[in-house]
Amino acid sequence: MRLTKIESYCLRLPLVTPFETSYGTLTTKAFDLIIVTDELGNQGYGELLPFEQPDYLEETLATARIILTDHLLPLLTDRLIEHPQKINDWFLPVRGNQMAKASIETAIWDLYAKRQGKSISHYFKKTRLQLPVGISLGVETNLNKLVTTVEQAVAKGYQRVKLKIKPGYDIEPVKRLRQQFPQLPLMVDANSAYQVTDIPHLKKLDAYQLAMIEQPFAVNDLLDHRHLQQQLATPICLDENIRSLKDCQLADQLGSCRSINLKISRVGGLTEALKIVDYCQQQQLMVWLGGMFEAGVGRALNLHFASQEALAFPGDLSASERYFHEDIITSPFSLVDGFMTVPTGLGLGITLDWAQLNKLGRYRLLYQE
Ligand code: OSB
Ligand code: MG
């Protein structure tokens, strides 16, 4: 197949509740919807997901747009695309910038699946149709409010809770939640807020049966994580560190973690994400699906991907209404009786809400044959 047209809609969706992490507060998710069209008129969709600030990773939405239009699209537009697995190799001349790469790579996977008359799940192993999911909660220093929020999440059917922590807000909220919810699968995520000198403090978290501690140290560190993991019973999970299969292998072989938060966008797309799942299975390294506040298109992809039995641990994959009042697809995803349902149908199995896109989005034509 050939790409004949590439378009985007730039969107800004206000979050239902502001989300505070160790590095800042997010109130709006800005992202682009990428639409690719082939010579037969089929379309594929992907989301361009970096945040506007370079505070989670180096990429920002603005830098990713430039990388996409000026550097990635020229590597694609003259090509005959036999299989989306090839795209990663074509993008090799462009270093890093995984989220820019993933936006178009995932859109082409959707297009490819539709052309083949398949659901995107067809290309994954051992998929389920109903998934238990988790919820990621921001910093809430009022611990009574935090308990109420967790009660509500559990009542809605979320089967695992992740709490953002930072220095000065860690042991106390965890202790309180453990007292109130002795059996709840609970974990914490520090988004790189700690330093190696905090190891004695972080070891105190071992007392609370956490499923894991996500990314305590710097985004490019593996040695401090290894050092901590050697002294900690609780598994360390790496997020920001893992941008590729190589990163995953290195972290695993160094003993820097026992779990991987896998985000398709952070590793440059589906082809790489699938390789990481294979590796983790071979090595019996735990892997589960993280999130980037995806809207309907990214969330649909996440649902298909997380439905693989290999990703059994409930992901940061919540109902659409937990994030947004409005979405860009006609049937946003909900949580029913503690489960989310993977869409069926061709490709991602979703229908874009064109009225919403035209109301909320700013259209850009990126390429036309
Ligand atoms: O570290 O996983 C993270 C949100 C924004 C930035 C980074 C992270 C997160 C989350 C929530 O934890 C993800 C989600 O629910 O989509
Ligand atoms: Mg994280």
C-alpha cells in the first residue's frame, strides 16, 4: 500500500480532574490525532502523545510535530508499505523521538489491519475481550480526600490503584491506604523524584505489600535502580527508562527492575512494543500497560494491546470519563462490572466523531500525494 494523504487534528481536552505528579500538575491533555489514507481510500488513526512540557520525557508535542513533518514523513511517503513492521527500520536515521514515530507507525498498523479485514488484536497473542483495569491517582495531600477517591475507584471496579508519590508525600499516604484497604493491589510511581541518598527512606516502603515502586530515580539511570532493587523486596518497575527493547534487556540483565511499565508510544510504536512483550515473557519479567492520557484512538489501541494474556496485571487503562468530558470517538470506553471491553471491528474498531473533531480540533494537512 501507499500513503496518499496524511492529516492531523490538533486537540486540547481539559482533564476532568487536574493530575499532580512529582514534577507538576496537568490540567489539559493536548495531542494530535494523525490520520493516514491509502490509495484505496482506507484510513488509519494514531495519536501523537507527548506532553507540552518536557517534564516527563524530553519530547514535547511541539518538537514531535516538527520531527514528524520534517524528518519522519519524508522517509515514508515514497515507499510501498508491505508490512508496518518495516517502518521502524526506515525511521532509524532519526534518533530517539519515539512518540513522534509511534504516532504514525500505529496509524499505519490500523490502516494495514483494516486493509487485511482484521481487528488489530489479530496481530497480538492470546487476547481477551474483557479486561480488569487499574487507575493512576495524582498527588492528594489531604489524606481523607485520598481515601475517599480510592473508595470511589474501588466501588467503580478498578482492580489496582497506583499512587503518585514524591519526597515528603510517600510513606504517610501509603500507610493510610494500606490501613484502609489491606487487600487492595496498590503501587506507587515517583516519576524520578528520588536520589540514591533516599534509599534508606525508600526501603521503608517494603512494609506495605506494594505490587511495585515505579521509576524512583532518574530517567537515564540504571545503576541506582539496580542498587535499590538489591536492597528492596518490593519489585521496582521502570517507565521513563525504557524506550526500546535494548533498554529493557539492559535493565533486566543488570537487575535494575523486576517489572516494566510498557507504553506503546514511549517505545516508538507497536512493532517495538510487541518485541518487548516477547522478551519479557521469555525472561519472566513482569510487563503491564501504562498510559499517556490517551483519548479514544490511543485508548482503543491500549485496550487491544493490554488484552494480551502476557499483560495480565491491570494497567493504567481507565474509562474515558475518568479523564475527559468529551472524546473524539463515537463510543468512549467505560468500565462495567469491573471490566473494560475491547472493541471489535476492523483495525482499532472505533469510529471517529467527526463533529467533535471539527468542533474541538484544528485541522492540518501534513502531506498529499
Ligand atoms: O508516569 O505513568 C506515568 C500520567 C502522566 C505522565 C506520566 C504517567 C502518568 C500516569 C497515568 O501514571 C497514565 C494514565 O492513566 O493514562
Ligand atoms: Mg510512570
